[in-house]
Amino acid sequence: MKVGFIGLGHMGTGMAANLLRAGHEVTVHNRTPGRSQALVEQGARDAAQVADACRGDAVITMLADDDAVESVVLGGKGVIDSLGTGATHVSMSTISVALSERLAAAHAKAGQRLVAAPVFGRPDVAAAAQLFIVAAGAPEDIDACGPLFTALGQRTFAVGSEPQAANLVKLSGNFLLASVIEALGEAMALVGKAGIDRRQYLDLLTSTLFTAPVYRTYGGLIAEQKFEPAGFAAPLGHKDIRLTLAAGERLRVPMPLASLLHDRFLALLAQGGEALDWSGIGRLAAKDAGQVDRLW
Ligand SMILES: NC(=O)c1ccc[n+]([C@@H]2O[C@H](COP(=O)([O-])OP(=O)(O)OC[C@H]3O[C@@H](n4cnc5c(N)ncnc54)[C@H](OP(=O)(O)O)[C@@H]3O)[C@@H](O)[C@H]2O)c1
């Protein structure tokens, strides 16, 4: 397919490379210039402006947050202004349910299609084309994106015909991930303060009742206290919990655990954790327990 790709961050760079590898004709754009060099060497065309990435069958956005998507899509000379009639915006960032609804309305008004397709998987998973894609939109539009999703991920789950359904599912998943990270941090602080080896403890967990990848990945980061370099940065984790709470508020769903996680992320950011991985909240319990003086 002829596709534009906007947002060459931790996730987007590997994803755009996989589209090229699968034989798609890819035009890339990033707000900060200079991020596209390696992709251009692999055959991508570099677009200086958002509009230049919107000339194909579809344009993918993989941007940080609501503000970024709002300015790139709804702003002047953005995606809405530039995408052709009948072409598709594939919105893969983790954004709010409310913004996804606004995007759907704006694209419909402009005669364009919207598929929301946020993903599960960290940058290494994205680079290996092994993402899990959660898609929502008109079934025929999701089907038309099939060749793109095949190039990017290992499996696509269609969760509804309203694009925002995919954003809600994605946020609920990140809420669960953050809950596991917090719980692992507390459990490891408990056994660690008693002098039990954290790595051995993790081996016990992941060899018995806690075999899921999430325990292995985040348990490993917490056991090793390895929160840099960030694969998924702490401010983005904070953003996802904020958006989860906003979705809960709109639907009148109290989420006390999400409220607690919101404060945990605030504590992490307040104590200088901006550049850390979001699993850095897994060290807060050790600090509260007096095991470490500072977060880093
Ligand atoms: N990392 C993960 O493990 C992971 C996993 C699943 C989903 N996600 C989601 O995927 C999305 C991207 O994550 P990431 O880790 O790739 O983030 P990232 O490395 O921080 O990259 C963010 C991208 O957004 C662009 N951007 C930020 N603000 C902008 C603005 N106002 N206008 C235009 N462009 C802007 C950045 O451009 P510049 O280069 O100019 O800053 C960059 O291309 C996020 O929604 C995240 O929640 C991430």
C-alpha cells in the first residue's frame, strides 16, 4: 500500500521499518527533523510537512499523546486538511476515548475513514513486528488495513465498529499493566528488605503461578532495578492512567486502584523520574520501606 507514517519515536521508527520491509511504499514525517535518515536509507520517502505524508491510501499516526495527535490531525494543514476522500487514518497512538470520538466525527465530515488501532508491545516487540493490535472501526476499513497490520504485528483483534472502543480497551490494558508493576514493586520491597534475593524470588514467581510475559518483563526490570533507558517513558505511563480515569469518570466507573496509580506516577515524576521507564514506579515501595535513600 501507499502509506504515510507520522511519529518516529521509540515505537514508530521500528514500525515504519517493518512496513518498508513488507514492501509498502512509505512516506515518513516527524516533528523534529533528522529522525528519518535510517528509514530513508531503507527506501522511505521523507516528508517535510504532515500534508506530504497524507497523499496515499492511508496515513498512520504513532504520536506521544492527545496534544500531539490533536495538533497533527486537527491542526491547520494537518491530516484532516490533507488526506484524500476515502483514504484512511490509522490512529495507533494511545489516546483518550474523547479525542478518538472527535477524530471519528472530523474524519466522517471530511469523507475520510478512521481506524483506531492502538497496540500492546514495547519498542523491541514493535521492531520485531510482533505487536498485538487492537482495532476498531468499520469492518471493511479494518479489513482494508490488513496488509499494514500483518506487517506490524503478530495478531489483530477487532473490538468494535466505533473507533473509540479500541482506545478504551488499550487504556484498560495499560491500567492492568501498571497495577502489576506496582504490585511487583511492593512484593519485591517486602522480600528484599528481609534479605531474600530478588532474582531468585522472581524465578520462583515466573516458574510457578505467574508465568505471563508481563511478570517476566517487568519483574526482571524491577529485580535488576533497570529503569533506564526508558522503553515506555514514565510521563506516557502517567498519561495512560490519567486517560483511564477520565474514561471511568465519563462512564461513571469508580476505579480506586487507578486513582492510587495516578498518585504513584505523580510521585515518580515529582522525584525526578521523567526520563525513566514507567516501571520506575516499581522502586517507590523500596524507597518507602527505607531500603533506598533516593529513587536514583
Ligand atoms: N513505548 C512503548 O512501550 C509503547 C507501547 C505501546 C503503546 N505506546 C504508545 O505509542 C505512542 C508513541 O510512544 P513512543 O514510546 O514511541 O513515544 P516517543 O518515543 O516519546 O515518541 C513520540 C512521538 O510523538 C511526537 N510528538 C510528540 N509531541 C508532538 C507534538 N506536539 N506534535 C507532533 N509530534 C509530536 C514525537 O516527535 P519528536 O521527535 O519531535 O519529539 C515522536 O515522534 C504513545 O501514545 C504511547 O503511549 C508506547
